[in-house]
Amino acid sequence: MVLLDAAKGCSTDPPDLSTYKADFVVISFYKLFGYPTGLGALLARNEAAKLLKKSYFSGGTVAASIADIDFVKRREGIEESFEDGTLSFLSIAAIRHGFDILNTLTPLSISRHTSSLARYTRNTLLALRHANGQEACVIYGLECLKAAYNGLGPIVSFNLKRADGSWVGPREVEKLASLSGIQLRVTFMT
């Protein structure tokens, strides 16, 4: 079975599903439209979807439930069986508008624009220095930029350092960015 993670690349380099025979394809509408969070989708071939089983239920995934006799009647449709809780109706309404905007652009123009923004961001971060002259930012993957055909695209992976060389934690970075009106997608590693 093949799972194609097209979450990031759909807007700039959509996969050709006639070439890449995937059983499942994951996409993120929020990544396509530039939202910091939101909806995604799992596309599944009908034959592959039948293999998906949930070991629990919640929200709208059941037609009926009786706790006293341990009875659960799950919904029939595959899409219904995976709808946990209330869907984000504002995000659903925004999907149409997001696709309207994307349809006015070409994947190449989106790719050029996002790569340009990432390049500007990398250069600006690399120029940051503390008053003592120490670098304030370490960017990862720069060696890939020189070797890769498309570079790093719109992703900028970095860590921030204090003037004494200690690392600034991701929660602190996220909080300070938020207070400054900057939206970041922060990954917390444990």
C-alpha cells in the first residue's frame, strides 16, 4: 500500500496521480491556502478505504450508542466513521475561497513567490546578530540549497540563540512571534 503525503506540495508541485499510484493521499487545505492551522483531507481509493478501521468512537462517528449494554452502531460510510466531533464550519466555508484564489495563479508563480519569501527570510535571519556580535539564528539545510535542484522551497528550519550561545526554546519563540504579529508553525521535539 502507498501513502502519498502531498500536504505541502499540492499548491506548488501537485502530484500526478496517474504516475504515482497511491492508495491514500494526504493533503492540507490550510497549507494550500497559507493558514496557520485548519482542515486537511485523506483521499483513499475505495478498495484501500475498506481497510481503514477505528478502534474507538467519538463525536459524530456513531449512529447510536447505549452505555448500559455496551452497544455501538457505527455509521456506515467511511467518511462518516472518521468525523470526530464538530467540524470547523468556518474552515469549510473558507475552502471555496481558497481554491478560487489558487485557480487564478499558476503552480510556478506560487512556487517562485514562496521560494522568494523563504530566501528573504533566510537572509534576514542569517543577518541577525546580538550586541556582542554573536549570531542569533542557526538555519538548517543550507547545504541542501546548493546541492538540490529546487532548493528548500518555502520551508525555513531554524533555531534561535541567546547572546550567551544558549538556545531559545520553541515555546518562547512562538510566544514572542505571536506577540509581534508573526505566525509561525512551530515543531516541538521531545
